[in-house]
Amino acid sequence: MKRTEEDIVLKLLHTADWHLGRRFRAFSEEASIKLSRARLEVIDRIFSEAERHQVDAVLCAGDLFDEPQPGKEWSDGLVDLLAKRQWKDRPVFLLPGNHDPIQPDSIWVDQRFRQALPAWVTVVETAKEYTLANGCALYAVPCESRAGQLDPTTKIPKRAPGDERVRIGLCHGSTFDMADAQTNFPISKDAVIDRGLDYLAIGDTHGFRFIPPERKQPPTIYPGTPEPTAFDERDPGSVAVVFMTRQRRAMVNQRKVAAWEWEEASISSMTQLKQLATRTDLKNRVLRLHVDLSLTAPELEEAERLLESLAGNLARPGMVGVLDLHRHRLELDVSNVAAWSSQLPPVLQATVTKLQTAAADPARRLAAQRALFHLFRSTRKAS
């Protein structure tokens, strides 16, 4: 049946796992700063989605900071983004997660931070019921420690007989529909039914997912992290926009908000490398590139030029936003050295012969290849 605007009693934006302040130590300092900043920048796009869909409330389901005591730049940055919106009838609920639980020394009890938040922003300090638009009920349960074995949804009261309100749950924890699920704040996959909820908003897993995948009504949703944090995450970069009908059915829309995409690729031919260098979608990409090539000296020179165009240098930015280059299997093919060394002076030809012999020794192979390639480039430039 087609839904009309009059049939919608509640509009929500559900987000989680911002991980403000996260550091990316596997990358260079410059790249790490880019990716850390992106975690704050995406929040502005999240709030724009809330305005675009004219939602009645924004539910932020935990791990909003990467640690209980983030740097001042991250808490101040969040305050600035919230204050810029000047919302009055669109409450925002900030739920502590297991990365940033509400504890005596956490950001959530920092009075300077709390007093700077707009009046329409609520920090969920304890399990509590809140009233949303049109009398709909929100039951929110924060994390009070980094780890726990109790299902947070057990703190949500079951639906009482005769209660026909739309009931929303908000908590943070892990479910058991995946083989590698961890038992940290375990949430039953049937909690949404057991507690009589019409939508269960949760955080922790970094990809957008229904729990379990085959059950759409009533839904339990992970929106995923709004900006990816790792190469192995499945379907990150979204928020959930939810429309609740008078019949208490949730219509869930996955909305992409990420600016960055993470990709892992392997190159085993010059054709593949040349094709990569022609792509136009690399500027906002974190690319882990494995290069497995054995090339002649002229080919290796071209490959180095293409890799530099991807990575950039001190004078020019690279084509790739963040390049994680693994080149330990990029080698010089020494079998055709005679093709470019035959015209060299005798003393250099003798050097080439010695380096070819050294390249046959596994312990000296890479150093000898580098020396041969350096000799090739030097003599070519001299000529």
C-alpha cells in the first residue's frame, strides 16, 4: 500500500560509530590527519540529511568518540557543528558506547562540554524513556563501561497491554548473527520483538545491516560508521533515515554520507598499472595497492613515474587521496640488461656484470637490482 505524508507519524535519522578522534597509525602522518578530520566533516553531511528529510529526531547510537577522553579539538568540533544548526524542534540524542562509555572521567560528564551543548541535545546518562513527536516513545540505554556481558535491551520495559504507541529502542552492542561476533554488550537478535519495539536503533558494527538480514519488520538496524575505518568493513559510510507509520511499520532508507571509499587492489601487469593511472575516482579514495611486477629497466622507469603520479611528491599532490603502497614485489628483470648496457664504457660494463652476478644471490638481489636500475637511469640521462 502506498504511504502518504499524513500516514507518517515519526521521522528519524539513525547514526552511530563516528569515532571522533580516531588515529590511523598505519598511514603517514599527513594521511592520518586527513582521515581523522574526515570523521568530523561527515557529521555536517549527516545533519544536512536530517534537515533534508525534516526528521523529528536524530539518534546517535554510541561510539561517537573513539575514547572516553578525546582531545579538546574533537569535542569542541562537535559542539560547533551542533550549534551551527540552531535546531529547536529536532532533538539529538547522544548515546555513550563502549569506546566512550559514560564514566566519572569521561567527556560526557565534562561540565565545560555539557554546558556548551545546545539545549536540544540530550546526553543519555542512564537508561531512560523520552517522548518524541506525536507521543512516540524512545527508550535509550547507554554503555557505562568498555565491556559488559548483559544485554542492554533488558533495561527497556516490555510493551504493556493496550500500549499502542510507536516505541523506539536505542542502545549499543554486538549481535550474534555473524560468525566472528564478540560477546560485548550482547544484543539478542529478537530483542526488538521481545521488548515490543517498532524499531531498534543500535551501533557497534561498522556496516549497514538489518539484524537478522531476513527480518524487515520490526527492524533492528546497524547504520554503520559514516566514514570507513578499515579495508575489510562491509557496506560502511551510511546513515538510516526511518519513517514510522501510524500502523507502526518502519520504512528504512539507507543514505550514503561518506566522502571516502577504501579499496584494496593488486597490480600484476603494466597494463593494469596504466589503467589505474587513468582512473578519475581516486581523489577521495584510500587505496592499498600491492604491486607484483618484474620489469625491464625501461618498463620499471615508466612504472616508477606512474606510481609517483598516484602517490604525489613534495611539489605535487597525488592522484590518490591516501595511497598505502606495498611495492616489495616490484623488481627489475635483469635478464635483458645487455640490451641497454652494450654501448656502455668497458668499466661500466664490468660493473653491470658484477651486479648481475650479485642479483642471482637472494641475500643481495634487491640491492643489486636497485644499483642496476640507478645505473640505467644515470647513463640514460647522461646520454
